[in-house]
Amino acid sequence: FGQLTILHDDALLPHFQELADAIQVSSGIQSIIIDNIEMRPSALSILFPVMEGKVTEIFMQSVTFPEPDVVECNEIVATSIRLNHALEKLTWIGDDLIPSGVQADLLIES
């Protein structure tokens, strides 16, 4: 609320990879918070698959997806949620992340 959203920049991808590497070698992460950032498929594809089986709580707030990538981003997140059997709680705050009923159903089914 009134905070600056960090726009996607490929220069951040190595940092997402470092975080993904740390998650992968961990024995498990209780929670991860993703807040005030624009994410594209390149970043989501690095981060979300390694959370599967490792992260028990995901909190996402004020996360935006660029218009041309919204469907692909939602598919990446939904697939990861479906495959993350360790996930106990997902909080996703934001009203512009799900562009259609089909995408909403995809996330709900996950």
C-alpha cells in the first residue's frame, strides 16, 4: 500500500537462482514471502519448481505479472502448487493476478 513495486529485470535472475539453490539444498523452508515485485516466467521458472516439497507456506502480496505473460505465470504457479505436497498454506493477496475464470479454476484445482 503505497510501496514501490520492483519491476522485472533480467539482472535479478542470478539472485533468484541463488535463492533457488539455497532452497534446494535446505532441509525445508517454513515460509517464503514474495511481496511488491513484478515476476515473469523466467523468474517463476527458477523459483517455484525448487519450492516443491520444500516450502510449507507461501505468502504472495502485490505480485504482478506483465500482461502478455499472465496466463503462463499463472500456469507455472498452479503447476508448482499442485506438485508441492509439502505446501500447507498459500496466501495470495492481489486482485489483478487472475485474468479469467479458467485461470481461477486452474489455481483452485491446484
